[in-house]
Amino acid sequence: MKLATFTAGGTPELGLVQGDRIVPLSRAAPGLPATMIGLIAAWPTIEAEVRRISDSAPNTLALAEVRLLAPIPRPGKIFAIGLNYADHIEESGMAAPDKQVWFAKAPSAANGPFDAMEAPEGGFADYEAEMVAVIGAGGRHIARDDAAAAVFGYCVGNDGTERRWQHSTPQWTLGKSFDTHAPFGPWITTADEVADPHALGIRAFVNGEPRQDSNTRHLVFDVWDQVAHLSQAMTLEPGDLIYTGTPGGIGAAMKPPKFLRPGDVVRIEIDGLGAIENPCA
């Protein structure tokens, strides 16, 4: 299933995307949780009801006539792994890490799949195409063999980065946490619809120009490694986001570097998960 948060001109609603239509879940079943985090947390007890609604095809809205929001407007946690594709490690001029390299993105960086992303004049804003894993059951001390069961679904994401701020100190969090610098979506594709999250083509374009083109099979540490590792330090909770790494082709590594400017449009696609497209402002 493809689960979205949207507005049809009023308050945000949850929806079930079916082709070019969207089913307003809260209208079809008012008793369901009203937020995506609530829906994910209650999934074991409400999945059958959501599937019944999906199969019954009740009243729908045209997807083109609604505004898709960030599937989870304010995630509890956003973590991202650095240096996790071999070609990105090479272009960064850094040694391949023998341990996972993690940083946090502020929850306030969350942004909609088609909303504007800040690229200040004279700044060093950059894009990073990433597959985003959305935690479902979560937990603590999750074994690698159990990690798949902890993931609810997947999104397309952009790990927006202000490079000057990122590299001004050894800690990357500020440079990774600018408002609007974590667009994701366009919806959550539930894990049961993704046969193998480690076999998906991933691409980024700026103003139509191809910049990144890879496949999630090239992850150095795969999603199961990431879930298992993070959960040793903290409890992973429903709706937490994991940005799983970016391949080579970032603007900072081009010669000369090509940072984002107001008016640029960044499009990121992942096979089976859809696409997001964010204008820079």
C-alpha cells in the first residue's frame, strides 16, 4: 500500500494512494488514527481494516487535486548515515569507514515531497538522493535477522545539506538540519510491496540534468545493518526515519562544484517508490 498525508484545502488527512486517485482514510473510517505516526503504531490491529477500505474502493479524490505533505510532518527522530556508497566515498576523498557513520537531522527539517527547499543566495546548499526507511514496530537491541520486521515502509528522500555549515566543525548536525532540508515522500510504500529494498534504482536530477544514478544494492551497510546498529544505542519508535545513504554525484564533488541556487528544481526518483521534486527558494 501507499500511505500519504495530504490536504484538500483543509486540515491534513491520511490517504491511501491508488494510481492517480487517493482514498481519504479518515473519511472512510473515522475511527482510524488521525496521524501517520498513530496509524503506524496501531498497524498490527488496524491493518485488516485499512486493507478492507483499499479493496472496497470507496469515494476517492484525484491525486492531482490534493497537496501531498510530508508523510510524517514531524518525525520523532531523523537519522542519516554518511559515506555509505562506494562511489560517494571515492568522490569525497575519504577512506571507506569500517564502522557506520551517523548524524542526526532535526525533525524540523522535515519537508513535503513537492515543497520548496531553501537554497540561500551565495550559500552552499546541496542535494543527496536517498532511500528512506520508516520504522514500524521498532524496538531496542534488534538483531540483524529481525531488522526487516522493524521497518514499516520506504520513501524517496533528499538529505539536503548546507556544505559550509557541515564542514565548519567536526559535527555535521547543523549543516544537515536547515529548515526544509529533509524532503521525503511522496508517500510511504509499505514494506510488503518492496520485494527487495536492496535492489532499487535511485536517481537525482537538477533542472533535468542527471546528477546521480545508482542502485541500493551498492549500499556499504544495508538497511538491516543500519537498523540493528542504531537500535543498540536507542529505541527505534514508530515513524522514525532512517536516511540510508547517498550515491556519488553530489554537487559539492563536481568540478567545479555546482551548488543549488534559487530557481533550481531537484527531482529524485527511486524505482517502485515514486519521485519527489523540490524547487529551491
